[in-house]
Amino acid sequence: MRHGIQVLLASILLTHNCSSYSEDEPVVLPMFLVTPIVKAPAVIYSGQIVTASYRISNNSPNLLKNSGLVNAPFGLTQATGPGLCSKPFTLKPGSSCLLKLQIVANELKTNLIGGPLICSSPANPLYCAGPSAGNELNIIKENNPPPSTVRITVSGDEHEHFLPNTIQTVSYGATQTFIVTANPGYTLDQETGGNCMKGSWSGNNYTTGAVTYPCTLNFKALINSYALSTSGENLKVSPSSVLVQYEGKQAFTVSADSKYNLSPEVSGNCPAGSWHENTYTTGAITTACLVIFSAIAKTVPNAPTNITTQPANSTVTLSWTPPANDGGSKITGYIATSSPAGLTCSAKDATKCAITNLTNGTAYTFTVKAINEIGMGPDSFPSGPTTPATRPSAPESVTAAATNAAALLNWTKPTTDGGAAITSYLITPYIGTKAQVAITFKSNALTTTIKGLNNDTAYTFTVSAINAMGAGGPSTHSNEVTPLAPSTGKNN
């Protein structure tokens, strides 16, 4: 026990006559609310008379009759008068009265610790209520007269500055004023801590109540919160607005609508932050501000570039470079088109395709366009003219006439040049069935002389036509000829 016997103030004992109340009805707990209005001092000195007051509220849906303060220790009485709870008193649902207590030091036997406790039925503790923790009576009795001076011990929570900032000694019953300034990002809490008598604020000046005992005073500051809001079109932001504490950072998840891409550019007046994928985190917040996000509309892709062609038989294979700008979304395919004829080929994941069924010998140009989710982009610049072709057919009617170590060949041109001009002929001598070294005749003439043959050796010849696509098939063998040395004119 502290300073003697602890006295529990089961102080406001209500009569059992609670008109219109039925135990079968729902009960609102607590039946009474006990709210401190004027706290008693923490210390009472010999010869002093002090007061404390509490507001008593009927927290039930029924009329309650109260017999007033009973079973109080010596030195504690209930004051009555205009505006105060009578003895007894009756409260309608939701109504209240002021319970004023008078404490006489010379009549107290010991410290006054706890209470007041009020009950609607002394036999049922479920219907009892009292002040919340920290608001009960808590009075130390001193058997000495009041001192001439008392001390105030002042402290804070490190989020404010105050002057004076040391222990203050004041005359008994005097007040003390402190100048208190909150740190940046904080606001002074108007509720002070400690056990000094409650004082009052005037701007940044706090003046205590009359100081009649050594007491403590604690200043507090609350961290500020600032409203962050967001805006932006064609996108979604979560959260769209939020309160952020001083120097805190806030992350926003941002997603663009389906036909838009999120822009990394962020405007507004919040401190600059950073992106991680689709999450944007602001810098340290020190005031209310706005973050503006933006989205860029997706478009069709630009045209492919560097169109190259590779002709073949009735076919041209196209290759290209993807567009420098895909329009903001992945390219899903390409379409190439010939001119004339408008024949097409397509590619999905490649940058080449082949257009078939072209006419050999016809010059074509080609364009390519790229496709993304928005649509088809513009045509590329046309390729250079390209002529599909194949190798020429074989020359016909090959004849040979022997001369000294040589043979004069004649033939007729192939029935088809394959779609490309014949630029030369490939002539292959044969001795029997064995092919000799072939000779390229770089001309489109239909006759030539093959030199360097062996006299007295029988030869046949085949001729192949050559165009841009290569050498065609060989002709049938010519007639057989045997080169001979010229006669000397001498008789045997």
C-alpha cells in the first residue's frame, strides 16, 4: 500500500430503484460515463481544501436514479448547488450532471488513491463504471503546510524546443510560462503530459495552472501529415490520394490504359522520385503536393527500312530492317507487296519472306509494312526493281567442224532465257565420255572456235547458256570431229 491504506472510492452508490429498467432489455455498458473536468492536485498540504469535478453521463437507454456520493472516506464530500449533481439525482438517457468533489486535507486520514466509482446496482458490478486510467483521484497527503516554493520539471519528446528548458523553481501558487516551438514537420500537441495542474495555450506560449506541489510537465508534438493527390489521363493510379507523414515517401502503382504506354515523365510539385517497373516512389514529402503522371498514346509502327531482294525462279525473297519506332507496342508481323500484280507474303517473328508466283522476266518493286496491336503502319520506300528468273534452257543444234588443233562450233539459242538475258555460254569438250576442262565464252554470240585441242583426237561438245541465275542445262552432244594438222604437200 502507498502512503498508508489505499482507499477505494466506491463513491457514487446508486439505489436499486432504476425506473423503467428491465434486466431483460439489452444493456449498454458502461451504464455511466465518468469524464474528468477539473483534476484534483497531486499533493494536498495541511490546512488546504481542494476540489475536483467529473461529468456523469447516463449511457443507457433508460431513466436512472442515483443516490449520490456515499461511503466516502473522511475528508471527501459531494458539493451541491446550481448546475451540480444533486444528492440523489436522476438522469434521463443521454443526459448528464457535474459531480463536484471537495477534499479537506485536515480531515483525510491517508492518501486518496482511486475512484470515484459509480454503480447503478451495488449488487451487480457489471453496471459499475469509473474514470479511465490516469483520470482517477490520486492525491498524496502531506502533513506539512504548503512550501514557499515548488519546482517544475519540464521535458519534451524531442520534436519541439522549449524555453526555459531547465527545472524551474516558482513561488507556491504561482504559474510559469514556457515558449514552445515545434520542429519542422511537427505541430504542438495542445494536450500536455505530466502531473502539473492544467494550464492554457496562447499561441506558442504555455502557462501552467497554479503550481502548488512539485510537478512534471511534458510537451509533445505530433508529426504532420500531408495530402498527396495524383492526376493523369488514360491511366490508373493506386492510391489516387493519400496522407503522408513529414519526410515520408509514398509509392504509387501506375498502369496505362490498353492503348497507351506509361510515360517516365512525372510532373507536379512533389519532390522528384524514381521508378521501379510500374511503381513510382516520391522524394521526401514536406508539404501537401500533387503528382501528375502521363501516358503516351500507342500508334501504328513506322515503315521498315533497308529493303533487299533476292530473285529466284518465279520468286523474290525480301529482307528488311525493323522500324526504328514500333509505335509503342510490340510488332506482331509484316506484310510485303509486289508491284505490279499486288502479290504478297507475310512474316510474324522474322524480317524476311518470299513472294511466289511471280512472272520470270518481269521487273518488280516491293514495299513492306509493319503491324502492331494498333494496326498496320505505312509502306516502306519501294525496293529497287528486281526480276525473278531461272536458268536458261539448253542451246540447240550444236554442230562442230574440225580445224588444226581447234574446232568451230555453232548452235542456236535456247528456246527460253529463263527470264534473264543470256550473257555467256559454257562449252565442255568431251573425249569419249570424259569431260574436259570447260570453257566460258563470254558473249551472247552463237558461234565460237575452241582452240588448244589435240590433233588426231576425236571430240564432241556440249553448250550451256548462262544468265544471271547461273548456267542452264547442257545441250545434246555435237557431232564428233577430229582436229588434224595441215598437210605438208610432200608425196611419199
